Amino acid sequence: RVVSDTVPVCSGVGLALCRRLLEEDGRIHLCIACRNAQKNEATRDLILASHPAAQVSTVEVDLGNLASVLRVARELRCRYWGSVLHPWTPLFTICPSPLCSSSHRFQRLDFVYLNAGIMPNPHVNFKALWHGLLTGKVLHMLTTAEGIMTQTDRLNGDGLQEVFTTNLFGHFMLVRQLESLLCSNEKPVQLIWTSSSNARESAFSLSDFQHAKGQESYSSSKYATDLTSVVLNRKLNKQGLYSSVVCPGLVMSNMTYRILPVFLWKLLMPIMWLIRFFARTYTLTPYNGAEAHVWLFKQKPESLDPLIKYHSCTSGLGKSYVEPRKMDVDEEIAEKFYQKLLELEKQTLERYSDLLD
């Protein structure tokens, strides 16, 4: 089998997922996608250090740059003719039957983990946190970051909001460009999106789906991810492509360490271990955070509910498990949003027509 995963850096949930998948099945082929060759090779070296016999290939792509996404999609269509593709910015793929191992050709792509994401310039609203403590809502706020986390977004080189493009639209464009490959297999293919418990309808607006006017771009992009997954299932299940969303919980990673200084997180760690007795989504380690991703690797996609988000959880005593939770999504809004994505895709393809086959 071939598995593809997108991760922003050579650490965190993406790296833990690669290692855990190899523990489940050492025969898989991983294709990791990072923003540059240096991160690709660093990630590959880390994987091979613990799994020397692993089959690992790399692809260079920046999901926040649509020209980069189109280039890598074209490269993959040529490189994996009639076979397998992977998604980007650190991602991997699993593949059991290579057509030509020396050229990394595969007969199919089995899993695509859409794991890349950014949270630029995060800020904590301590006043809102204090208010939550006084009103008894602090546990909910600590597990969802609702009302206490804001970000300062910006436009990227394509003139789109950076968080929206990197966290969702770059992945969407990649899937669309590889759709003919993903839907041409005899066996079902799984798309697995990394969402968040911070995904909230209140942060999302159809009239401002890029979240240019708000300060919760991360939450908006993750809710948009949930909507997109729901529609993809409705449109592509009959063609053998299935989409699921997962939440890794609160994981201590490079993204988390940008929210507060590292020394402060270390001071808070004993409190966080205690909170885990009440908030099971405090997975804390990348290994625990990858629990839902790995669980989906072992499931039959036809048996999964497209309206469920699968949460990685860890008990107070450290036992990891997966908790399914129904998503708060309106399918009519999801369809309208999908149409907006298609229109934006059309504009992008017209702009970069020279990068198409």
C-alpha cells in the first residue's frame, strides 16, 4: 500500500504518524512532502533512523503556493502514471505493489494524509480566559480554544489569505488535480484530513470564507476542512474515494510552542497532566496525537460515517484511544462552500494555465 502525508516540519504528528504506520505495516511505501529539500531529507533521515528498511520517497511542495501545488501535481501524474500519488508539505503514502521500485512507480495510492497546517502569529486573550474561569466555562475554552485564541493572517503571493490557502485550498487543489488517479483504483482510497476541535461554525462565513475580516483564521480554515470532507464523500464515494477528518487533540509541537514561550509550557505541564483527567483531548505527545490517524489506517473506509470527526484522546492514566464525535456541519452550507471552492479553482487554473498538461 502507498500512503501520503503532508506535514509542515520534520517533527510533530506527521513524523509520529510515519513511524507508527511503519510499526503497523513495514511493507508500506511512504511518500513525504515538505516545503523544501532540506526538510524532506531531514524527515526521511529521522524515519530511516528508527526504521532502516523502510521505503520512503519525498516530494517538494509548498501548499501555500498554488503554482507549487500545480507543479507537483503535474510531476506526480507523470511520475506515477496509472498509479499512486501523495499530498504535500510533508505527507506520506503507503503502497504494497511497486511497478518499478527504482523509479518509485506504484500500482495505486491507498491513503492520503492531508496534515499540513499553519497558525501564524497566535495570540492568547488572557482576559477572556479569566472570564471563562469565573463563569465556569474554562474547561470548554481550554479544550477548544474558543474565544481565547486569535491569529494575524496575511495575503500570500497568490493574493489569497495565507491560512486558508495552506490549511485547506492547497490541499483541495492537489486532490482535484489528482482526482483521476485517486478515483481509478480497484480498491478504495482514503483521504484523511487533520482538522481540530477548534473548528467552529461561528468562526466561518460563506461571505468571507477566506476569513480576511476576522481574527480566527485557523478555526475558520478547520471548519472549512470539515465542510469540504463532507462534500467530497457525497460526490466521490461511488468512485472509490472516501474522506475522513481527525483531531489530534492538544499536542506539544512547533505550532503549539509559538503560542506561549517554551519555558511557560514547561511550567504548565504538571497542570496539563492533571487537566487530562477531565479533558481527554490533551494528548500532549505527537505519538498520542496520531492515534486517530493510525486507527483510520486500519478501518474499512466504506464503514465510516462521513459526518463523524475522529478524535485522538488520552486518559488521565495515559491510555490512548479514539473517540468519534458528530460534526456540527450544515450539508447545504457545505455544498455552497464547495461551489465557491470550484470557482476559486477555476480562477487559479486560468491564471496558471501554463502549468497544466
